[in-house]
Amino acid sequence: MSDAAAPPVLEARGLTTGYDEVPIVRDVDVTFARGAITAIIGTNGAGKSTVVKALVGLLPAWKGDVRLDGRDITRMAPHLRVREGIAYVPQGRIVFPEMTVLENLELGGFTLASDRTKLAANMERVLQMFPRLAERRAQLAGTMSGGEQQMLAIGRALMSSPRVIALDEPSLGLSPKFVEMVFATLIELKKAGYTIVMVEQKASRALEISDWGYVMHLGRVAFHGEAATLRDDEQVKRAYLGELPPELAARFAETESETT
């Protein structure tokens, strides 16, 4: 896949933003192909989450622009971006703990409050996708496990009938079982036609399921390309995927064989 293969559904050009007066990302270009999974990876503090927050409107673009289907949405408020089809799943499994699963999902469909038929159809679709949520629909969200809360956060995002789903560290703090469940869910969402934008700490695993990838370093895009190509790139592997250079890997293998 190429980022120029088809008109992107979402893109940012020359994006510069940050917090207070401190720039975190500078002159970043990113494009997201329709119906594809795109991973944004990099070291802590590289600006990955900052880019996503600017895409969904939680941070202003100091410079550059954000476009949805070619239309400038740079100054559009976050709730209006939801109405336009951009859903956000924040880092940390943020749910409303004192509300039930069903109430959390209903809140996710606030943009459809006047269309009860569509709201009901979305609810049925989400509960079919996540049977565990259906079983726990009357349970308080705060009493669920971390993995279940993440499923709820994703389900809540789906309630708004999005075209683009942006997820910030969806596997953070989850058990291996739920990590695999999250990645499997993202694959199914892609098959259903959603465009997925994913910031993810498990870089190698994220690239395995992605079509395209961006590697960020110190607030800029250091590498970008097809996910499979990035996974095989020696520079990317050494710097961002936690893999040792071949000579060190061989040395550790020899040491291990000597001690076993």
C-alpha cells in the first residue's frame, strides 16, 4: 500500500502543535488511507499522542492544517469532528465508572440522539461485536476489568457511526489475553471498512496488523512507509522495535548457551 494510492480520508500537513507554549510536534505530515490501519510508533515523548489529539481536535494546530475527505477541519471543535465521523478512544481506558455499560454506550451515541432507529441499530451492532459487553450491560463500568473497559471504550466510539477511529495506546496496561483481543478487534474493524489510526507502544505487534506506519522521533516523522517494510528496516528495528543489532544478539545467544 502507498499513502498516495488513493485520496486519504484524513490527513494533516505541516502540523505544529504542543502544550501551553511548548511545541511537541513540528511540521508533521501524515495521511490515513480509507479502510486501512495506520500505526504511529516511536519512543516515549516522540509526539505520537500529540498528533492524534490534534487530529481529533483536542489540541489546536498552531501551524498547518487537518483535512477530512479533503475538507479543512483545522478549526473545527472536537464534538463537531465526532459528528463528521472521527471517533477517539483515549489512552487509559477512560469510561464513566459510576454508569452502567449500557449508559456508557448510549453516551457514545450522543450525536445520534435524534435518530433513535440508528442509535438502536448501532447498539445492537456493538453488543454483537462484544458479547461480553452484552452480558454485562447492567454492570457499573468501574467494576469491570481493564480489558473489558477497553472493549467498552472502543464500543462507545463505534456508537457514533464513525468513519475514522483514532486509538491512543489501546493495549496499554492490558493482560496478554486482552492485548490480543484488542488487536483482533482492530483487524475486524478494518474488515468492516473503518479507517484505523493507532498510537501503540507494542510497536512490532502494531506493525504486524497495520498497512502503513509512521515512526516519530523528537516531534517529527523519522520514517514512514508500508508497515511490513518498516518492520524489516534495520534502523527501525534497532531504534524503535527493541531489537538488538545482529552482532549483539549473537553474543547474547552464545552467553545463554554457555550457561544452560
